[in-house]
Amino acid sequence: MLVIGSQYWNSVHGRTQGEAMQDEEGLQTMRTLARNIVWTLNSINGKELPKKEAKIATNFIR
């Protein structure tokens, strides 16, 4: 079984509609997960590992 990771917990946080789209760190985690899934699926063709984004840190205390 393959377990594909990203950079942290695979989640995006928000309480109201549209608020999750403001969670930049969570969205980056989802993009990283998506790239890693694509790479894993294409790995049998010898493709290279995707380039990493610069880390985004979010403070959830507002």
C-alpha cells in the first residue's frame, strides 16, 4: 500500500463558506499532496520529483 504524504497534516481549515480559501498553508499542503500523488502515479515512467514551494506558515489565532 502506498501512503503519499505532503508537508504536514492534509487538511484545510475554515468555519464559514469561503473561509478555507484563506488558509494559505492548508492550500499549499493540498497542492503539495496533489503534486506528490501525480509524481507517484507517473513514477513508473521515471519522472523527476516535483519542485517544492517555499514554506508558508499561518497563525490561526486571530
